[in-house]
Amino acid sequence: MPATTSTKVHNFSAGPCILPPEVFQKAAQAVLDLDGSGLSILEISHRSKPFEAIMANARQLVKDLLDAPSHYETVFLGGGASMGFHLVPQNFMKPGGKGAYAHTGEWSKRAIKEAKIAGEAVVVASSEDKNFNYIPKGFAIPGEADYFHFTSNNTIYGTQYKQFPKSVVPMICDMSSDIFSRPVNVSDFALIYAGAQKNMGPAGATMYLFNPEALGKTGRTLSPMMDLANHAAKDSMYNTPPVFPVYVIMLTLEWMKSNGGVAGIRKRNTAKAELLYSTVDRLPIFQGTTAKEDRSDMNATFILKDAALEPAFDEMWKAAGISGIRGHRSVGGYRASMYNALPLESVMALTEVMEEFAKKNG
Amino acid sequence: MPATTSTKVHNFSAGPCILPPEVFQKAAQAVLDLDGSGLSILEISHRSKPFEAIMANARQLVKDLLDAPSHYETVFLGGGASMGFHLVPQNFMKPGGKGAYAHTGEWSKRAIKEAKIAGEAVVVASSEDKNFNYIPKGFAIPGEADYFHFTSNNTIYGTQYKQFPKSVVPMICDMSSDIFSRPVNVSDFALIYAGAQKNMGPAGATMYLFNPEALGKTGRTLSPMMDLANHAAKDSMYNTPPVFPVYVIMLTLEWMKSNGGVAGIRKRNTAKAELLYSTVDRLPIFQGTTAKEDRSDMNATFILKDAALEPAFDEMWKAAGISGIRGHRSVGGYRASMYNALPLESVMALTEVMEEFAKKNG
């Protein structure tokens, strides 16, 4: 039975989320037969030549796309960015030392919680006073901290750092929800990590891009599974890696490369975000929920000023084949996630519904 | 472009390894369109109703197939069984306590290494004296140990416990390479864990089946990511799970259920192993490498008595469409891995090549 596709949905899911159609096609083909080998990508050994090439290619593509310094290392591990929250203090915090954290939402909260289990966490900036609807700016990072950690984009609240902080201590960033959406000066960071399931691939792998010279300085005895240097030394194959997620990441990174790289992606992301936010701002029945200067290009959050209109609006966008724009349960309202692979056409479909709804209810 | 399959290979890979053909078909279809939803399994939210049902189904199937006590819990986490090696002392060893380990090969070695980082590991039995070619028996497990850990099947050396040890302390088993290959009395175990990529699904998820009453007794403050009780309390969705690997696990478990369950699987595994080992024993040019009573039904290891014949033998089995029977680099010779989804026909293809080769070189 050949695999088939039904009518496509406009998928605004906050993650796991849409990937490019050619990635779905190639991934489905590889599940049946990887490159004419007669074997499924699901049944090949991770020590086979085809998979070694896939892993090497995926690791290199990360560095190429982000123009990373050549000595930086990339590994793909299981466990999600939540495992990253745990690995950060393990790899960067001295026993008795402390990590500095900017607190901008649910994910930074979890990262801080992990640091407090390992030692001390100092919150150097927070937007909790306004339910995380802005990005703190102009804060000081203590020079005696072992590292400074922040979350570049906050999926739930819809805020995003437009300029990155400057730090004299090693800077670490969870870029799970905006990695590869815009250029980054990688050498400013000791570690960038990101769960794959927004802009990079499916759930099941997390990417760590780091300066190996920043590791091995804590004096901690680490489990080999917790030790980023160990994973890099084993070419991201200390143990069986998440084979299929890494394969789909490779396909997605190849798609990015052949579509103008990160600069090209950013251009399209800007166009999508401008269309959506300008629609929200122009139609008086809608209202954005975050500070304008901190609006995320990835996750646009907005409300209907009259919440009583929600059921009618929900009916209309669902009828237009739109999926996944209900806001996170902790915020309510709406959230349109516009990750790299979401086409402009999907944003046009949504904004047309918004216009039409405003006309009827304005 | 519809996805297609080329001529099928006899895949004896030691893992990741062969899965049932209908699982490959259904998984490929779901990558394009999950159950007619218009969405790929790779792009749906893990908080969506379809995926919540998949996760619940996969968790329940584990318990049904192994006839586990109803209060036992199942979770699927990233990181492989190597993460399991780390989680065992975190969840079961008191600070200042110790774990008892049986040492039967590479995987027990890694498990012991992790325990030594967390505290004390006592090796209560070992087959290292004979390069792990047998299973130790009749050993004593100290009553003051926090737990006893063993590896039910040793992929590299081709040995397998035919009877499980008895333990007065909580018993923990890494069943990565023979889970679901035979019935197990689950209530004898505080924890059974297994990387998915042999008998259960693709790489990228590890199954933990445990008695929740055996947890929370160490006094350790655990990271939420390291805490099995936390993952169970969150229905295996504390953070984004490895969505696609869990889906393929569910498909594979459904296949098992509709093919006679574990009892039916065992019958077929026994037939495959008997055919292969009887061929090895009958043909004088071959020789098994492990103690006969400890021979693994999953991984049969053997050598050509005259190693000079290897290139000619390799040519012959490759020509017959056979893949993956070279022994592990640390042992040499040959290893035929015969996991649940390997059809008897593949073993027949291999034994026919062995017969033919013996005739020519006898």
C-alpha cells in the first residue's frame, strides 16, 4: 500500500509542529526504504555507514547554518530541552558555585528549578511581575556567577529577545523555539541548546552546540551520559542516538540550506510576523498580549477583547482548515505559532478569517 | 510521490533492528498523514487527543503483554538504556548505600560505572574470567544492598539468563535485548527497563516498567527529569516525549498482541534459535562461542574454526541478501541477531548458506 496524504491543514501548533512537506515525503520514504538500501531507517544499525554519514551531516549542517566557529561541537541527545535544564548546571556550575538566570516564563522556571537542585540559582532579571508579557532589559549579571542562562523565545507568552544580553561570564541560551529563525553570533555563547520539535525536526532529540573550551572547569565527577564533552568525543554516539529524529533533523536542515539558509528563513519569518501583528493591531476587536517591542516572530499571542465572541471565532477558523491556535492553558486567548516551515499562505488564511470575523462582529 | 519499498534484506542487525513489515507501512503512512487527520505524526502536538491516546495505548499494551500487576507504572523516556544505567542509582540507591550488580558484559559494565559515580557498586557475580561466555549462577546477593541489578541478555557475547536470580532486595533488570521475547513474572521486579530498539520499536525511547511502591525510599533530592515517580505522575508527559518512537512502539506492541502475544512470540523465537544453533552444532566447520545452557535466543554467536575461510563465507551470505551478521568488534566471528520481528524465513536463508558453505569447505 503506497502511503498517501489527505488535504493539508494550516498547522499553527506550538510544537511539535509543522515541517516542510518535502521532509515529510522523504522521511516517509526512508521509513519504507532508505535510499534504495532495502532497509528502513528504523531498522539500520546506528554504527552503519549510512547512519554515520547522516549523523555527521546533521552535525555539520548545524554549524554551517549558524556560521559557528570551527572548534565548536554539536551533539544530539534524547530527553528534550528539559534534559538540557539538568545538563546546564552539571556541566557549568562548580560545586558551591551559582548560575545566573533571567526568568521570562515557564521554561526558565524549570531551568531555574534544576539549577537549585544542583546548587545556587540567582535570578538576575524577571518579567513575572507582568505575567511575563515583556523581556527584561538592562540588568546586571554578577561576575562571580559560573554562567548566565536565558530563554531566547517564550512560546507560552509570545515574547522574544530582539537583542541578546551581554555577559562577562559564559552565556548559555535555551533556543528551543527560535533556533534557526534568525542569525546568531554563536561565539558569544558557551552553549546553545534546543529541543528539535519546533524549527529543526520532530520530537525526540535535542541539539547542543557548544564551545568545548568552556567545559571541564567545574571539578564535578559527571556521569558519562551527563557529560557534553563525552558525547562530543564519541561523535554524538556514546550510546544509541535517536536515529529517526536525527535523520529528520538532517532533512530539515538540508531544506533550510537550499532555501536561503538562516537569512532566507528570517526574511520569510519577518513577513509572516508582520502580516499577523499588523492584522491584530488594525482590527479593534483583537488585542496583542505582549509589549510590542518584545513580540515573538515565532509565537504571536492575542485575545478577542470580548471573550464572548470566542466560540464564533473558533468555529470560523476551524472551518477554514486552521489548527492549533488556542492559547496555552496558562494564558488563554490565542496563539499563532509561525515556525520556519509554516508557509506564508497559512498566515494569510488566518488573517483572512480574522478580517472576515471582524467585519461581521466589528 | 508515493513511498515505495525495494527488495527486502534479511536483517540480522544487533540493534536498531528489524521491525514487522506492517509496522513500517503504518509508520510511513502516519509520517504523511496520521489516521486521515491531514497532519503528520511528526507535526502533531503531544498534548493533542490523538497523541494522548497513542501514549495511553502504548503504556497499557506493555502491561497487558507482560501481564504486569495493575499498580505497576510504565513510562517512555529518551536517552536509551544508558540513561537507565544512570537512573537506577538515582532512584534506588540511598546516599551512602550500595547497589549489587551481576557483571555479564559491556552493558553491565556501563551500569556498574554509573552506580560507582552515585555511590558504591558491589559486583556479586561476574563471567569476565571467560570473556563473558557464560551466565554466573548460584551467587549470593547481600541483604543490605539497596537493590540487585542484572542484564537479562548480553547482545555482544550472546548469553542469556534462562532462569532469573532470586533476590531479597529490590530486583532491577535491563531487558533491552530480550524484552517481550518470553514471559516474565513482573512482580519479581522493582524495575524492568529496556531501550526500544531491539524488540519494541525504533531507537529514541526507553521503556521503564516499575513498582511505584519501590520508589521514593532513598532520601535523595532528584531532578524532575531523573525521577521515575514524577514521569509516572505526569503520564509519561512531564516534558515533550519522543512522539514518533512512542507511536512506532505502539504499532509494534499491537502487532505482538495480534500475533499470539508474548507466548506466541516465544514459540517462534524458540524455533528460530533451535534451527540456528542445531545448524552450528551439526556442521563441524562452525563452533558456538558460549556455554550451551546459556545460549541467547536473541543473539547467536559463532565462529568459523578456520578464520581463513571468513572472506569466502562473507561473500556467500552477502550474495544471499543477508545483512548484519559480523560479530561485535570486541568479539569477532559472527553474530546472528534474531529479534521478535525477524521471520523464520531469514534464519532458513542463513542456515541454507551455512549448509552450502560447509558442503563446499567441509
